[in-house]
Amino acid sequence: MGGRRTLIYIIVVGLLLAAHYLYDNFAPEAAIAADYTEQVAFTSEEPSAETAPRKATGAQWAELPTMKRQGDEIYITTHHIGDKRNYTVCYSSEHHAPLWVAAPVHRAYKGDVKRVDNYDFDPTLPVNIQTRLARSYGDYTRGHMLGSAERTASREMNNQTFYSTNIAPQLREGFNERGGAWNNLEYFVDRQVCADTLYVVTGAIYEPFTDSDGALIEPRTTRNKNDNKQIGVPTAYYKALLRTRSGRTGRSVEECKASELKCAAFIVGHRSASGRKPSADDMISIKELERLTGIDFFANVPHAPEREANASDWGL
């Protein structure tokens, strides 16, 4: 009798372990997106209203987009540091690269932790849809969507920025390197950080894209030399921004009037353009970006002035 009980116990434990493995590696988008329900913002020693913890009320973070078109190839997951959010990513198993990464940017996320350079798989998504990134892509460098430099308050926080789901192929010369078009845009966004939280959605476009000077960039792919997977190469990258105008209201953006907020998107073609700096030519309204991508940005901030894009608001 004792032997039979032992056998039953072993079978039950085996089934539980198998179920856990299947969930971790093949969980559907609905299960992954359930992580949205932990709605706790990152707190600092001097928290503003934007970074103070809020009650869990569903996917209500200000930076989160809503996907108008979804498919089986899209996965959404949020990364946390304890019970505090780090960033949310929308990952495409078709392109083996992210569609967008949404994150709050605030001095609370800054510290003195050095860059970990630990490129690894995202543990919250199936490994088989991701790509190995121990080395750079074939002809492209490993470009962060949420920059490593934006998450230096803890080693764990910085390490999460090196998950493969936060990385996309980027040209180095004239784009990702210092003085390149994308590097200059990242520097410009860094200057928009304020006492209130800056909300940023960094995204990639994989359809044909016409740059501000009329140049057409066609879709392409690259063969990842780490695992030989075919990777989609973005034709353009963008940053959608939302923050308070004054930058020091001490209130959440959801509590502010439209006149107290500013938002806009900056988009650059994925091509070598050394010395190109953000300008009014690269700026479009959030509504224009929504028409271009089919994504609903800042859906949880009903008063966001999404039809406006004023260069003077951003120091241009």
C-alpha cells in the first residue's frame, strides 16, 4: 500500500512540474498580459505623484499603448523589480524583435550601477520565439529600446534591459553610434526628463517607411549569426513622449488638464545619417503616429493632447 502511495505522489509531482514548464515556455498572450494587474509604480526617496504607488485597477499605467490589431505572433509582458514596474514590452515572434517598449523615465530609476552587458533570453516568454544575442546580429548592432543608461538604480533593473525582447537590430555607423541620428534622438529625450515622470514609448516600424526628406526605406531582414534565425530589421524607429508642461506639478498626468500636458512623437528612418539631430521635420503628433502604426498610444490618459505637435514645446 505504501509503495502505491509513493508512486501516486511521484506521478502528481511530475504532472505539476510538467504543467509549470508548459506555462513558462508556451503561455498564451492572455496569461502573459495578466502581469499588467500589478499596478505599482517605482518609488524614489523623493516621490512625485507620478512615482507614488497606486491601487491596482487594471492596466492603467500612463505609458501603456493599446494594440488595435493583434495576432498570435504578438506577446506582451511587463518586467518588475520586486513589486515595482520596470518596463513593458510588446514582442513580435514573426520578426524576433520588439514592436514597442513602454516605460516611465524618472530620476528614481537612476543610480550608480554599471552596465551589466548580460545579453540573455527574456524569462517571461517562450525561448523558442526569441533570438540568442551573445554576439551582435550579422550586419547590425544590438540596439536597446529602453536604454541601459536609463536603468541604473540596481543591478537587477539594468540586467532586465539586456533581455532579447528589449533589443532590435540597429545600424551602428551614423545611427546608433555617438553622433548618429538615433543616438542624438536618445540624447534629446534624456533632456526631457523632469521632476514629474516622463512617459516614453520606443517603437520600431517594419513596413516601408518614407523619411522626412522623402527617402524610401524598404523592409529587410538579417541572419542572426548567433542562432541563424531570420530577424526583421526595422525601417524606422520612433519615440512617443508624454509629460507635464511645467515638469513639476507633483500630480499624475491623469489628473492634469490637456493644457497642462504635452505629447509628441519623433521618428527617424533606419539609415546612416551621421550628425542628424531631432528637428521639427522629425516630429509628428501622436494621432499621426497612431495612423502610421495602428497602435493607440497613451490610451489611459484621456486628456493627452494627441493631435498637437508643437516644436516650441520641446525646445526646437
